[in-house]
Amino acid sequence: MQRSLFSLLLLIPVIVHADDQPSLTIKWEKNILTIAGDHLPGPITINYLEAYCRPGSTDRDWHETVIGHKTQLVEASEDKKTLKLKCTLKDGVTVEHVITAGKEDVDFRLTAHNPTDQESAAHWAQPCIRVDQFVGVPSKGSSEEYLPKSFIYVDGKLTRLPTQPWAKKARYIPGQVYAPKGVPREDVNPRPLSDIVPSNGLIGCFSKDGRQLLAMAWDQTQELFQGVIVCLHNDPRLGGLKPAETRQLRGRIYLLPNDPAALLARYRKDFPASSDRGQR
């Protein structure tokens, strides 16, 4: 019996070229890092970096916490896959950034160095990830519309915001801060501080069509923070730098199909020492 043309076509192997695979590009201009990809709902913009911060910040005027800095572009590859940036803090500390875009993630490698003879109070930094286009809600201040699409991990389980209980009192409102185990609770953002201690260093959200997820991780996290302009924060911890001290940090933004188990497996592989912090 002769096979139909349709049946024969099913037997022909489909060749997917590398150019057809999902891929990300990055650019940096005027303190904004942009992640783009044809498969994304829209570009993801990050205030990179928004601030470097002193400890003792939880109940203090924000202007007294921030250490002034300037970021410069050192190098950008023609294929928009690699960036090199350099931050110079007012106290003399320098932070060199190598940022690399892959197919499903963006990798961050930071080298912080204190060339001075004075100890630096730079304890943490703030990359502010704007997720409005990814989750599909308007970009506006004090928005909570995106909370149900956002998540952290509590007791080892993906938990959507708003977590319960939901803190509402702080020097500045709204927002929600989560201090990981081992981070002093007096050293985080002066926004409502949750009693919940996250069980790992992941914070993320789901795309507006529910097919993708975004998550941010660092090997050392000062705080997880749901911000006030449709943004999410995983703020890396520097811990202060002694004279002549150098520290290195690794971070990653994941942009994956909506598969939380796959995300957790990737995170545990990439950050084995910080993937399961437990509760304090």
C-alpha cells in the first residue's frame, strides 16, 4: 500500500540550525543593561548598577546608605554577547564586571578590589531588574500587580508572592525584603522586612504567557527584594573590603522554559554552596 505524501514527510528528519535556537544578546548604555532575544516577551532592562550600599541600612535614610559610584563601559563585543564594565566607588574601590550572554542565561563575574589603605564599607550592591515587559504589566511606581507572577523559595518550595505574613511597616513603603540566613537584618533595604527567611538565593517571575520564567542568583546574596517599579532584586553581597583586599562574585540570570524543577537543577549545579541555605 502506497504511503501518503504526508506520512513520508513525517519520516524526514528536521534539522534545527544553531541560528534557530533561542539566543540572548546584551548591551549597556547610560547605566542600563538590556537583555534581548527574539523568543522573549520583550527586552529586560536592568539598572546596572543602581547603587553600592553601606551596612546598618534597614532603618536609615537611603541617602546615608548609598556610596556614590560611576560605571564605565570598557569593552563590548561585536556580537553583543560579552560586556566588560568597571565601577569606581567614591571610597576608591573598583569593581570589574565581565557579563556574558548565553542561550538561556546571562553570566556575571565580578572582581571587587580595594586599592586604598582604608577599609571600605561597601557591603552590597543593587542591580534593579525591570520585569514589566516580561510579566506583561504596566510599568508604574508602587505596583503590586505583578506579585502573583513572582516567586522565591520557602522551605525548599517555590512560593509565589505575596508571601504570608506580608510585612507592611518600614521607613519606606511598599515593597518586601527577604534577608537570607546569615545576613544581619539591620543591613538590608529600608523597605518592609519579611519574617520569612528564604531557603535559597533565587528570586524570579513567570512570563505573561506562562511559557517562560526569569530568575536571578548570586553565589553570595545580601537580600532578595520585591521593588516598587515592577522590579525584582537579588542584591549581591560584598561584605566590605579591607585595604588591598580583592573579592570575586558570580551571578546568573536564567531565562528558561517554565520548568521550575529544571531551574532548581541548574541553580544547584551552578551554585552548589548556596543553593540550599535552610532556615535560621
